[in-house]
Amino acid sequence: MRLNQEQLDKFTEIFEIKAKSVILVKKNKKVTIIINSVIIFDVDKNLVKEFF
């Protein structure tokens, strides 16, 4: 799921990063975060649940 501009602004504010695009890929209980077309890390789905 690619974040829209409102979600992107919220994500960058919460996690204090600079990004032009963020994509979240759900995999069971984990979410892979892709920032600016680079896979960054897998996190627990609860950490980013407000974006789904």
C-alpha cells in the first residue's frame, strides 16, 4: 500500500524521517517498510496499524 500525501506527512512526522514515498507491505503479523524504493525493515503490524 503506497501512502497518500496525508499519510506520508503523518508517517514522516511520527518517525522523524525525510521521504518522498513510503510503501507498506503486509505479511501476516509483519509489515515491510519501503522508503524511497529501498526496503528498510520489517516491523510488527501494531507499530504501523494507524496507516491501515
